[in-house]
Amino acid sequence: NTPFRLYKHFTHEGGISSPFIAHWPEGIGQPDRWVRDPAHVMDLMPTLMDVAGATYPRQQNGNTITPLEGTSLLPAMRGKQLAERTIGFDHQAAHALRKGDWKIVWSKRMPTEIKWELYNLAEDRCEMHDLADKYPDRVKAMVAEWKKWSRHVGVTGESGKPF
């Protein structure tokens, strides 16, 4: 995933940054343009439901259904900027959290002691300059946010226990 760091399977940009190409002449605002808003695969269902004018059900056969985590990308497709949001990642012991231009990342390729890295993606999209030592308070706050997110979605460590 050049020029990004690492590749699929990791939560560095090389593993999670992928293009999304949409073709819908009647529905997309201005054609042939780039949208740079961060998005996630979890945004596809809300987007398709938005396009269809559908509502996600709250219950099925008397059982409560877990709400969708994503957000519709339809406004971005129609030329509006998406609201800034926080996106959590976990894939086979590789963790990350993106909040605006800031991102923390931890990968199983690192030593056994968890050491989160911090990047400002607006200035360093290829994640070459770890800023964790320079901004320890930001790292601490973002790690707390990642842990809260991980408990919410049911991420567990290798022990099977939540973080």
C-alpha cells in the first residue's frame, strides 16, 4: 500500500488506508473528485441504508438489535464534509484509534510491552515520526478512549479478557 507504512493486516496506514471508488451519476454530486474524509468499512451499511431511505431496525422478534457503529458517507459523496469523528480499530492484536488528524497505533510487531505510537496524519500521513514521547498526555487520553471503545465493541486480549 505504497507509500504508507506496513501493509494489510496491520493498523498502520498501509493496512487500513484503501481507496473507495463510487459510481452513481444520479446520486453523487460533482463527479471526478477526491474526497479525503476518513471512512471505515462499518460506514457501508449506514450509507446504503441512507441511499435506500431505509431505517435500521431497533428490534427483531422482540430482541434488541445492536445499533450500527458507522456513519453514512452519502453527505461526503454529495460534496459535504463529514463531521470529525473518532474511529477505533482492532485486527488480530493490532490496535489503533484515529481522532481527527491524530492517530495512536500499537501492533503485535512491537515488543511484548505495549507501547503506543502517536502520529499527526495531517503532517505525517506515512507515519514516519512517532510523537508519543512529545505528547504523552494526548497518548494517555487516546489510549483511554481506545480502551473504552474496545470494551464497547467487545475486543479482548489474548487472555480473552477485555482491555
